[in-house]
Amino acid sequence: MSRTNTLLIVLVVLAMVMAGCSPAATPTKAVPTAAPAKTLSFAMVTDQSGLGDQAFNDATWSGFEALKKDFGVTIKVVESSEQAQYVPNLSTLAEQKEDMIVGVGFLMKDAMNEVAPQYPNIHFALVDSYVNQPNVACIQFKENEGAFLMGAIAAYMSKTRKVGFVGGMETEVVKRFEAGYRAGVMTVDPKVKVLVSYAGAFNDPAKGKELALAQYHQGADVIFQVAGLTGTGVIDAAKETNKMVIGVDRDQNYLAPHNVISSMVKGLGKGVYNVGKLVVEGKFKGGSYRYGLAEGGVDIAPSTSKNVPPDILAKVKKIKQMIIDGKIKPPATLDELKTFTPPTLP
Amino acid sequence: MGIWSQVLTITLVTGAIRSATPILYPALAGIFSERSGVLNIGLEGVMLISAFAAVVGSYYSGNPWIGVLYAMAAGLLTSLIHAFMCINMRADQAIVGTGVNILGVGLPSFLLLKLFGSQGISPIVPRLHEWRVPFIADLPILGPILGKQSPLVYIALIMVPVSWFILFKTPFGLRLRAAGENPYAAETVGVSVYLMRYSGVLISGVLASLGGAFLSISYLSQFISLMTAGRGFIGLAAMIFGRWNPWGALLACLIFGFADAFQAAAQAANVPIAPQFLLALPYVLTIVALMGAMGRAVGPAYVAKPYEKA
């Protein structure tokens, strides 16, 4: 029996080592720069996806690289391979007296709430979530503004006058997308019907595909997906049925060049850059920093011009300007959507 | 009635069969393994590893059928470890299964990084396209349901009578079941229990691998971390509901698949039911079905019990 147990343990440990290895659990990667008298040092803690995820973490890191280029700050990254590492990773960096410590992703909210009060003199930033701490800058986005434009594009492009929305889970952020999107559709044409489905998961592409096929079957010809990895199934369904789909977070046109007509891109790097700049200038303050269309926090993907005709794109850009000028206020919640009255477009 | 006429259409059945397929494979896989006396809760892990292997095969060869072969090889290898631990080492079978599941999470994401340099998601690879079956596709009702599906859907459906025949109509099937019901009696009449149990687990690995390949290179065209999303476990529930019989398992999978297709259609039609309830429907039905079957569903007597040669 003991031989059995030993072998078993070896198997399980091997498996765990592999599970642990996957997000390259290197402690710190310091990128030194030519040091003047006092170089500021900025650090970032990733979530489990780590660098190389072509999404959240990579986008945030691009903001760090821009800070290094423009202000000569030292930048470093600590990758977390599991949620339990958030607190120790943040604390270690705080002990090292980094000048700014950025946590990426809404999963880091609790860890930030635990660590930030213990180091009141350290500047923290949290991407895509909010905590009420005086020394944490919360970088959030006005997804409803970008989603509003996606709704406008969908309504203009739809020939069946039915458009779809597939969400991952019913979180506050995804609902903010839904509210903005539906308001955008309504503004362009109140008669266009919006089909809404939720997958209940961000990593079940097969379910995403099934939901999308059902919507396409019921007559929708454009779907906006806000579903993380579940959304890759939605894009797959569009490709298979040769319908239109709109991507999220980054320009997803490369996934299906003829079907992904647009994407709502999020400027994570830009958000981090702006907060980092405040630290450099000595103007850092905790609280909520919301970036919308005006600040480049959300935007229409550049690839949109490939599939959306110029006259429609011109109309959408006019709507964008109206939002920036404050003439249109896209609803941020489903409750606000109920009282939203679509403005008349010029 | 307007809404419901949109929901209840023939494509609902098409979708039901599509959703049932990745559950049917692990259900049949579980039947072979457990009938031979080896508990197999590692099917989720086997499916993940083979879903990844399928993508690797299709990526490097450009031919999705090579991907299917890779998946089968990966399923075979993974279940070989399972079989060795459970049969030769007489390890606790639930723990070995858990180990395989952990391996199924870790190994693909580790290799994803090594081979493609990416996290959680593989490049898009050539996938198996639907087959149009000449005669059936022209039939009125059966046509839209079974006329144009993935070859792996047809293989899954064919495997139901084939598995039933092997298990209940051949001497091999009788011996395999004997190893699970009473291995000591089986050994006294000259049946090699080890051989039968190895066969059961390895057949199970190959069947589960096809379920993984269906998800990654037939239904979709890339590997995504944890893409099986519990389908291996739902398959085991279907096996129990079907009382370790392929036909019963097929029925259970179709109920689940139907509920899944129904919730997708109902959500899209804006049926006034909260999405949470609709999403839970397939799982609630599975639990209800399991409770209904509980009193009567009795597995093979020697499942999960290691056999020691006298």
C-alpha cells in the first residue's frame, strides 16, 4: 500500500506543479533604466492569466512601458498563479516601497481592500474594479459609452432589424455594456428588436456558440458579445452562419475578418498611464477614475472601417462626438435604460 | 403563443443533439470503465487533455482527422496511467480520478505556453466540417435534425448500439461485466480480471477523448482552457441515470441536450423567465432525473473496489 501512496502523491504533485508552472511564476522581472538621482519605481501584479494573455494584463503592461519611455521610471511585474498570491504579492511590493503598485482585474478587489489600509503611504491602483480606500486609484471605464456606439453600428448594419447581445455572467460591468448597447440601438431605430442572452460563464465557448446560433436562427443578424472566452464561441457561430458579430475589449477582427464588423476596445494601458503620470507629477489621489470616449478609455476598433461602410461610420462618429460633448448620456444601468429617452439624431 | 412558436422549432432538436454529443461520449466512456469495476471520475480531465491534443494534431498537420487521432492517443495514454494506478497499484480510484482532473487543468495550459506561447487559448485550427448525409438530408423532419451534423455526432450515435452490443451480446462484454460484478468468481472461471479492467478503462479513455475532440475541433476550432465546463461530470450523471446502459445514457443525454437547447432558444426569444432559471434548467433536470433513478440505480457491485489476485 505504501508504494501505491507514494506513486499517487507523485502523480498529484506533478499535476500541481504543472498547474502552477503554467503562468510562468517568476517572482519579479525588473526592467532597469538609466537612473537619475531619484528614479520612481512602478510595479504591477497580474491576475492568474499573467503576461501573454493578449488581453487585460498585456494591455495594462503596455501602459507601464509607455510610462517608462516617457518618464524613465523603473517598471516591474509580479505574476500571480493563483488568487491566494494576490495579498502576499501586493504586500511584498508595498514593503519594498514601490512608488505605485497596480493590481489588475476585479478579482483583486478583496486583496486590495486588505493590503491598502496597512500601507497608507503607498500609492495603489486597481484596474476594472472599485474599492473605497484613500490611497487606491480605481481605474474604471465607461463601457456604456462604447457599447452605445456598438449598438448604433449594429442597428445601422442590421438588415433583419433584429440584433443580439450575448453576455458572459450577469455582473455589473456586463450589464453596463447591455444598457449602453440597447440604448444605442434604440437611438438609431426604436423598432429594431434586441435579443439578450447570458451564458452564466466566461469560459464556456460551446455554450456561447449555442446561444449565438439560437439568436441567429431567430432572425438576428448582428450580435455584440461581451463574454470573455465564451465569446469566442459566439464569433465561431457568426463565421459558420456567415452573420455579423461585434467583439469586445480588444480588436477581435483577426478572429474572423469578414464577420467581426467592429469591436469595442478598452484603453487599459491609457488608464494606467494617466494615473502613473499623476504619481510622477506628485498629484496622485485615491478614488474613482472613470475613462470614457472623451479620455480614450473606450473606443471603436480601427478595423471597423474594413466592414462598415464609410457613410455609416461617419454617422457613428457623429454620435461619438455627441457623447463626448455631453449631448447624449448613455445609460449605465438597466434601471437608467428604462427612463432613457432616445435623442433625435441630426 | 407568438414567443413559443419561435422557441419550439425543429432546430431545437438539432441543437439538442449537438449539446448532447459532448456528454454522450463521457457517459459511454463511464459505462465501459465502471462495468469493468473501475470508477472513472477523471473523464473531465481526459476530455480536456484530448481536446488539447486534437488541436495540436490539427494545427501541425492541417488535417482535423489527424487531430482526432492525436486526441485518441492522448485519451489512451491518460487512461493508461489511470488504469495502472487503479488496477496494478490498487490505489483509491476516486483519488486517481481527481489527480487526472487536476492534470487535465494543468497539462494543457502548460503545453499551450510551451507550444503556442499563449495563455488559455490556442490558435484557430482546421476543424471537422458537418457531413451532409445524402438520403436522410432530403427527408422532411429527420433531414434538418440528422441530415447535416458533425461526423463525430454520427460516430457518437452509432457508438450507442455498438456499445450495447459489445457489453451485452458478446463473450468479451460478459467477461468485462463479470470483472465489475464479481471479479473473484470471474477469475475462478479463467477470466483475466486485470485484462478486462484494462480494456474497460482504455476503451473509456478513447471514447472520452472523442468527446474532447468534438468540442475543440468540430464544434469549435480552437482549445480554450477548461472548455469542457463540467461536461465530463454531467456525462457520469447521465451514465447513472441510464443505469450503466448505453440506451439509458442516450436518453439522459438527450434530455439534458434538449433542456440546454431550449434555454438558448428561450433566452433569445426574450421569454419572460430570468436567465438564471433558464441556465439552471439542464442541471435541475439532471438532478431531478438522478433523484428519480436513485432508488433503483445500482451500479456494478465491485466498482471502485480494487481486485487483488489470489
